[in-house]
Amino acid sequence: MQIWAGLGNPGASYAMHRHNIGFMAADVLADMYRFGPWKLRFQGLTSEGRIGDEKILLLKPQTFMNESGRSVGEAMRFFKLEPGDVTTFYDELDLDPFRVKVKTGGGTAGHNGIRSIDAHIGADFRRVRLGIGHPGHKERVTGHVLGNFAKSEIDALASMLGAVAAEAPWLAKGDDARFMSEVALRLQEQE
């Protein structure tokens, strides 16, 4: 069993925020791999299914971003898993829009959801960083992160989320490098 946590804020008013790209990724994965219905568990919404040979619990914490670790930690302890069994999907300011990078461990780069998970389970979990770009000025970061994707960005957003879901079997197998290269190839073909 692996836990794949898409990070975001609950509620319709947040649905299209850049900060909710993790929730969007979880929804696309659930649809593409025909996961079960979403259920309220572990202070979040969960959906179970398989990607390749791996059993995956998709989790969308409903605690608001800065308390995401409460939900992820509760699910991890319930299934008696280790931080290495947890993968997070979240918005990354320091990546160009719609670029995807994966790493295990590391710092929080000022991301409140990652900081909360780090505090609850430690740093040794896998992070799928979904680029949203930086607005250029520090004082514009909050408005950028908590702003909706522009209409002109929707096609690129859909392409990136589709590529992440299509290549997810590599992630499930633990081949992060192959996952990143296949996603990048798929996105290049669509440009």
C-alpha cells in the first residue's frame, strides 16, 4: 500500500487555485485508473485503487493546506506505513509552470502543506512538485498561489495533469527518473 496525497484547500471557492493543483492531480488519477468512490476518512477524502501492481490510497486532506500533515500522518499510522510509502503532489513556485519534478526528502521551500507533513511524519517522503511558476516579486506570491489558473493556462494544465496520470505506473514502481523523463517527453510532444 502507498499513500498518494494531493494537497489543496477544501471548498468550491478554492477549486481552481494554483495551490489546489495537488487535489486536481488526485482527481485525474482517480478518474484515469477508475478508483473507488471518495470517502471521508483520516480528516480527508480517500479513494482506493491500483496503478499497475501497486495498491494506492489517494488522499485529499480536508484540514486546509497548513494542517495537511495531520491527515497524512493519521492515514500513514493507520496502515502502519513508513514516510517512504507516502507521495505528495503539490504546487511548486520555483518550477516553471507545468513542469514536473520528483524528489524524496529535502526542505519545505516555504510550502505550508509540506512543512506540516514534515512536522508530522518526518522529511523522508516523496514529493511530486508541480510547477506553477513564480510571479516575480515576493509580495505577489500569495495572490499568485491563491489565484485561479487563467483561462489561457487551462490547456497546459490539463496536458500536465494528463501526463502525470498517464505515466503514474512508473511512480508506483518507484522509478522516479523514468516517470520524470516520460512526463517531459509527453509534454514536449504536445507543445
